[in-house]
Amino acid sequence: MGNLILKDIHTYFGTSHILFGISLEVRQGECVCLLGRNGVGKTTTLKSIMGLAESREGEITFDGKSLVGLPPYEIARMGVGYVPEDRIVFPDLTVRENLEIAAKPPLTADIPPWTANGIFELFPALKPLENRPAGYLSGGEQQMLTIGRTLMGNPRMMLLDEPVEGIAPVVVQEIVRKIRHLKELGLTILFTEQNIRFATDISDRAYIIEGGRVRYAGTMTDLEEQPDIKQKYLMI
Ligand SMILES: Nc1ncnc2c1ncn2[C@@H]1O[C@H](COP(=O)(O)OP(=O)(O)OP(=O)(O)O)[C@@H](O)[C@H]1O
Ligand SMILES: [Mg+2]
């Protein structure tokens, strides 16, 4: 479980046509990266999956079930976790409270549910902060908390929007390592990134988006050998 397929998605904001036939696939247990520069449609693709942006054409299925037209909370309930780029936490609640209010039982009994203590084991930097209001956290700590909060919903798949953008380099390495660990635990992952360097460490495959279209699809190893494509579409 955890297979996501997008077929020829066209997404609009009002009358603005933003995605022009995006097709992609993330298979169970894979970590796939959506690469591309500013404003190319990465966030809009994740929002289309989550039901936060309107796809007027095309199909989106998760484990064979159509997501198009469903409200975001139902998509979340089907096991798709979303970590948006804005990293909003409840500033007046403590770190532990932020985690505990996000708890949802797993869809199947075969995987033990996440607990706040489990999140503190995953991100030890959060443990000493557990009773602190989340509004006082640094950007990197807030990102760990938003990832932790999404995990508390026991998703089968995680969508992460530029998880290391604007984060201090030492914390970037920590977050990259933990995303890799989550993949090893069997979670299916789709994340966006502008910089190929972070993506290479954790992704099995990548799609490059530009102008609301997929311009490249392939393994990270193949992409490494295509300097012209990297030069044209990516920050390197
Ligand atoms: N709510 C909206 N209403 C209208 N246009 C929007 C809206 N959100 C995004 N857009 C437009 O859609 C296009 C794609 O934006 P999107 O946020 O998906 O890009 P992105 O690849 O995530 O960029 P970034 O790397 O800066 O986050 C941009 O031209 C943007 O201006
Ligand atoms: Mg974005």
C-alpha cells in the first residue's frame, strides 16, 4: 500500500491554468523527488494530490482509489500525509501538545502507531523542547515538528514540500538523514526540492518540472549524467 499515480493532470487556480498534463508515479516504499526552479508547479502538484488545488482533467489514484474531487481531510484519512512549505505549528501549544493533537490511529494494525516519544527518538533535538511553546522554535526545529506532526497521523505516504528550504546546513543533514530513515521504515515519500544536491542523497527517482509540465523522468544516477538537463532546469 502507498502507490500514487497521477495521469495527465490539469490544475487551475481560478482561471489560471497552472499544470499542463502532469503524469507521475510513486510506488510503495519509493522516495521520489519533484525537482524544478521557482514557480514551476511543484507545490501545485502536491496541492493537487491533497485536494487543495482544483484538477479539472486527469486522474489521481492512491492505492487504486481516485482522489480527484475529495476534500483534503478525506485524502489525509486515506493515508496521505502532507508537510506544507509554510511549516505552520500551533505557536501557543507546547511541542508535545502539537504532536499529541495530531495523533490518528493507523489504517492497518500491522504497523505500530507513532507516539510523541517515538517522534522524540526520531528527532532527539525536540526532546528538551517538549514543554516549550512551539512558537519559540527555530526554523529547523519547526520543520522537525511539522514532520513529526504529520507522522502522528500514521500516514502510508508523505508529501513534503521543500523540507530543507531555508534551514541551517547542520539541520539540513539531520532532516535528510531522517527522511532516508522513514523510507527505510517503509513509508512512501514524494518531496519537492529546487536543489539537486539534497535530492540525490535520498531519492530513488526524480521528475523535473518546468512550466507546469514534466520535462524529465528518470533515476538520480541517470540524471547525474545529464549536465545539459541539470543546467537547463535546475539549481546546481
Ligand atoms: N493560489 C494561487 N493563485 C494563482 N496562481 C497561483 C497560486 N499559487 C500558485 N500560483 C502560480 O502557479 C505557478 C506555480 O506555483 P507553485 O507554487 O506550484 O510553484 P513551485 O514550483 O512550488 O515554486 P517554489 O519553488 O517557489 O515553491 C506560479 O506561476 C504561481 O504564481
Ligand atoms: Mg513551492
